[in-house]
Amino acid sequence: MATVILTVAGSDRPGLTAALAEAVQAAGGNWMEGRLARLGGRYVGAVLVDIAADALAALEAAAHRIDAAGLTVTLLAAVEQPPLAGQALQLELVGQDRPGIVREVTSVLARLGVNIEDFASSVENGAWSGEKLFRANARLLVPAGTAPDAVRAALEAISGEIMVDFTVALPG
């Protein structure tokens, strides 16, 4: 068996996720995990698939037939990695939208050696003011030897400068 990551990006239309699922099934694969979304008016995402090694070409061909005129499909071999050690934390962030928020926050986390395992963000209109609000949620892995309080303190140190509120907590 092989484990591959099927990535897709391109034109959005109803039925694409069903078509991807059919392609995986037709090639004899098993859909293990996926993240698919409409982003910037496009259909983008990734799916983790277990499949017989000799069926990889069939999966790729079936996926390319879904939308040959507008969907870019790639297969990437997944790699075995031992689980990373550390303390899991959940980060929630909200503040007025402005350029640079993600760079500032991720730079602080990188300096502490924190791994971002999952990250989702959006911009929406504020309920009261109508101003654009930036929201982000992230699942973090803090390395051994770095206290979760050090992560909180580092983020709080930049929160006033970038005008955001943070919540850092154990996953629950």
C-alpha cells in the first residue's frame, strides 16, 4: 500500500468533492483525511489517500479527468514521521484586519520553535462596526523545554502592536 496526498486547485463548481471521492473509490483507494474549501473563488484542498502502489496511475488519471480544463491535480507521496514531542496548545486570535498579522504571529511562534500543525484564518465584517475583523485558529505543538506560558507571553508582547486579542489554551 502507498499513502499519497492528492492536491487540487482550480475552477469551482458543484460536485467536485463527490467527483474526487468517486475517483479515489474507482482506483481502489481509501479516503483517509481531507481539507477542501472554496478560497478566493477557487476550489482548493488536499486529501490523504491509502491506495495500492500499482493503482497510483489510475488514481491520477481519474482525478485529471474530473476537470481537465480547469482543475490542477497533483499526487505527492506521504512520508512516515514519528510523532513530534511537545505540548499541544490551541490558539485563537481576533482583531482588526491589517497586513502583517500572520507574519508577526508566525514569526513569534517560529522563534520559540513552535510547530503550527493546523492553521485556519478568515476576514469578516465586524458585527457592530462593520470594520473588517481578522480571525485565526491554530493547533500548535510547543517543544519540550518551552513553557506554554512563554508562548502566551511572547504573543501578548506583540498583541498591542498588531491590535489583536489572543486566547491560548490546552485543546479541549
